[in-house]
Amino acid sequence: MSTPTEPVAAPPVADPAPLGLAAFALTTFLLSAANAGWMKNASGNAFLGYAFAYGGLGQLLAGMWEFKNRNVFGATAFSTYGGFWIGLGLWALLVPDAAKGKDVAWILLAFAIFNTYMLLWSTQLNVAVFIVFLTLELTEIVLFIGGFTGNANISKVGGIIGIITALAAWYASAAGVGAGVTGRPILPVGKPLLALGASSSTP
């Protein structure tokens, strides 16, 4: 008669948040630089390949690993914005220019609604993550206003705020990598702004 074996615990997954944040930051930077009018000698579509390969797939993978880490916030945020970049890339490739109209404004309005409650829950994490979601919220709002009104100057302002968003996400990513490499916080990320319940891990 065989003796029952003790279950073996699965090894923990390394924190996927720095990857997700870096993927989001780089793709956001490329698109925002185009929106801000910085890419004078470029097609303006430098973001497109990275919308699939990095901002899309990279964040989607980070989101799946966050599910394994039981981090609901990180899983939802990374998976959703990974889907955002893949969807935006497909839209750019599949929809003819003549038919695009105000599509992006509607897309950004929808994601601003999603981002609003994620901004609220980011107050439970740390200041660095809150700033990422706050600047992202402003980026989406300004860009969809610019899109609906057809005002290029408003869209340029949205692009500049998007660049700030990318820098904030890169900082949060760098803080996560530093903590993972050294085993202790190196770059400050701040404390939760609000405490509505049990403490949460950062996304």
C-alpha cells in the first residue's frame, strides 16, 4: 500500500509589476510623443509594433502572473491595458483611415471610465502607482476631449501629459526592479493615500 505524499507548494512568481509598468511606459511614451508633435521626422506610428509586442503582450503576461500572485488590482490593470494596446494596434491596422473618424475619442472615453475606479483603488497602494493612474486619467480625458472637438492643440496637451504618465510608470517600474534586485526598497514610492481595508501589494 502506497503512502500519501505531501503536496508540494508551487514556487512563488517574481513580481511581474515592473515588467507591466515598463511595457506600459514605453508604448505610452511612443504614442504620446507623436500626439505631442515631437516626432517631426517620423511616421508617427513607432508605437504600433510595440502595441502588440510590448505594451500588449508584455502587459497581458504581467497581468496573468499577477493573477497567480493573487493581486487583483495588478491583474486587472495590466490585463486591461495590455488588451487596450493590442486592440488599438488592431484598430490602427484594420480600420481604413477614411472610416476612423472619432473612434479614438470613444475608445479613450471608455477607458477613462475604467481608469476612474482604478484610480480610486490605487489610493490603497502607494503614491507612485497613484500618480501613474492620476496622470493616465488626465491623459485620457484631455485626449478624448481633443478627439471629440477636433482640436489639435488639446490633443498635443494630452500627448505631453501622456509623456509625464510614461515617466511616472518608468519610475514605478524602476523602483520595483530595484526592490527585486536588492531585496529592499531603493527608490521611494510612498505610502497608501487611503486605508479602506487590509493592506495590498503593489501592482
